[in-house]
Amino acid sequence: MPQHPASETPASETLDYLPTLPDRLDVGIGCIGAGFIMADCHLVAYRAAGLRPVAICSRTIENAQQVAQRHSIESVYSTYQELLQDPRVEVVDIAVPPDCLLDVVREVVRHKQIRGILAQKPLGVCLDQAKEIVRLCRNAGMTLCVNQNMRYDQSVRACRHLIARGVLGDPVLATIDTRAIPHWMPWQERQGWVTCRILSIHHLDTMLFWFGDPQRVYASFRTDPRTKFKHTDGIGLYILEYASGLRCMICDDVWAGPVREGAAEAIGITYRVEGTQGLALGEIGWPKYPKRTPSTLQYSTTSTGTWQRPHWDQVWFPDAFLGPMAELLVALENGVDPALSGEDNLATMALVDACYQSAAQHCAVELDL
Ligand SMILES: NC(=O)C1=CN([C@@H]2O[C@H](COP(=O)(O)OP(=O)(O)OC[C@H]3O[C@@H](n4cnc5c(N)ncnc54)[C@H](OP(=O)(O)O)[C@@H]3O)[C@@H](O)[C@H]2O)C=CC1
Ligand SMILES: O=C1CO[C@H](CO)[C@@H](O)[C@@H]1O
């Protein structure tokens, strides 16, 4: 992103972008799944913060054993049914493919000693599954938090603070522009969909986080030439219309040009929020993972006329993964719903389903979120 002449004033201390931590760090966490996101992000962040994962399981026990050794987790189970019988497990952290999630939740809610669930996004393979997961948890009196973790990217959270405090005035136009090549997992092949429900869901959810619920969405997809299995949603383009007049535009270009095929690379995720009294420009750091690359934010308002550049050392992958788990634990301590509750996530899942409908029908879809 081009750097503009800056004010020397560091503004980061005024922005609220870090998670609130629970009083009790020793709540026993049972980890269901031992794949990439659990091993390289969730557990790294939890250990750094002093949380207490006590047990782990995976479909392939050897994978769970390796991850347990790496993160010093006492107990390894070959099935989640066994893990759920461990009396030390008070909350479960689920990171399995989306088409496996509903079955896992069905089993978890049968265990009364479990008080809370943190479930990876997407909350099932469609809105109907998400509703069923929410219903199961509500009926069991179990707190459900959804790991919609872009909300804890430091830059996204700081920008939300600016928007919520009115620093940028009334929102006029917001864009997220993605030119990045995700590492798709083998289980994605059997879903029939790729980018929208796995990657764009973060960007759609960020617009909800920043601005609330839109009135309608228009989405257009094309296939990604690099992704060899059957799919419709390779590259995704989205326009959200708000009653206030605000317009949001997302471009999720997972092709990003033939850069794996030999062309020079131009990879990155940028965003821009324009209001009546200010504008904010950001860059999301995760495409450079595993190189620690903090997301950035710079903003200027009509009252300052200069650029403010808050700075932080934390990164989304893995540091921000503390946020949703901390939110669940704080919600349990206070007896309230987390902000990332299952109910809240139904709006995100409904928006994602509406995008697939819009793209299939080539027309805008009205939303009732
Ligand atoms: N920003 C974010 O929050 C991110 C979220 N995710 C989400 O996390 C979840 C897991 O993703 P990720 O860790 O990347 O995936 P992985 O494939 O790396 O891990 C999947 C885990 O689920 C287990 N599993 C259980 N049943 C199945 C099955 N039928 N097919 C495949 N795996 C199974 C795997 O077991 P086994 O030991 O046999 O491999 C493994 O432990 C997904 O919902 C994904 O959307 C992923 C990346 C980033
Ligand atoms: O958050 C994400 C970022 O990109 C990953 C792929 O590289 C996605 O799978 C994931 O959900």
C-alpha cells in the first residue's frame, strides 16, 4: 500500500483492538481436530496467553499425538466421544471440516459438564445446518461462540473502533480487495464450493461487524483456473447495499494472476473505508504467513488533515486466535452471550447463502438478517 506523509502522533493507545481476557485462565479446553488451524494458530495463541488445553483428538490419532507433544497437551483421544467423557474438559474448541461439524455438536450437547463451544467458521455447510447447531446449543443451555476470527485481526478491530466512535463520520463506501492464493485443504474438494463459504465469509462478516446488516447483496462468481476440482465460486465479487446509502464492495481474487505459474507476484489484501469526515486504509497481513506480518491501518479525518498510523506487533495468524476463545470464556464468567454468538453468526451464514443464490440467479437478493 502506498505510504502517505504521516503525522508523527502514535494513535494506537487510543484504539481498542485487543481481546478482553477472562479472570480464570485455567478452564480445561478439549480440542476436537488437530489440523492446520488448531496446531498452528489456536494452540499457539492459547499457550502464549496461558490458557489450558487439556485434551485433544483427531480422526487420525497420530496427528493428535504429534500436536499434543508439540503443545504439551496431557491427554490424547482417538475419538471426540472419548474426549467428551474427560471430566477436566469444560469447554470444547472444534476445528474440523464444516461438513463434520453438526455431528460433533450433536454429541457435545449430550455432555452436561461441557459449558461452552467454540466452533470454527463456517458454522456448517449452509444456513439450515447453522440454525440446527444454534438450536441444539440453545436447547442444551450451552454457550456457542463462532470462531469468525477476522474480527480479531488487529487492524479490522481498530477500524471498527474508528467507525463505531464516528471518527470517520457517516460511512459512504467500503472496499476489501483480495489478491491472494489460499492453501485449499483436501476436504474442500468434496464440498462443491470453495471461496465464498471459506474465505469470503471473513470479508462479508467484517462488513457486518463494521456496519451492521445490509438490505441486499449482489454476488458474481467465476471459476479459478488454478483450482482443479469442480467448483463455481473461485473468484468472488460482492456488492452490499445498505439502507443508509452505504455501499460495500468485496473482490476476492484467489487466482491473483499466473504468479504460481511463473509471472511476477502481486499479492495482498487491502481495504478502504470512506466516511463523510474521514477515511481509513488498511492492509491485512495473513497472505505473508508464516512470516509474521502485522496488518496495518492508516487514517485521516477532516479535523486532523494528517495521517495517523497506529502500530502493533500482533498478527492475525496466530495471535488473533486468542480473541474468540477469550470471548467465550469471558461470556461464561459473566453469564452472557458472546458477541460472536451462534445467533449473531446466523446473519453471516444467511448472507453467505444469499451470495450463492445471487450468483446462481445473476440478480440481487434481498436480505432479512
Ligand atoms: N481463519 C480461520 O479461522 C481459519 C479457519 N479454518 C477452518 O477450520 C476448520 C478446519 O480447517 P483446517 O484445520 O485448515 O483443516 P485440516 O484438514 O488441517 O484439519 C481438519 C481436522 O479435522 C479432522 N477431521 C475429522 N473428520 C474429517 C473428515 N471427514 N475429513 C477431513 N478431516 C477430518 C482432521 O483429522 P485428521 O487427523 O485425519 O487429518 C483434522 O484433525 C475448517 O472449518 C476451516 O474452515 C481453517 C483455516 C483458517
Ligand atoms: O481464514 C482463512 C484464510 O485463508 C485460508 C486459506 O489460506 C482459509 O482456509 C481460511 O479460512
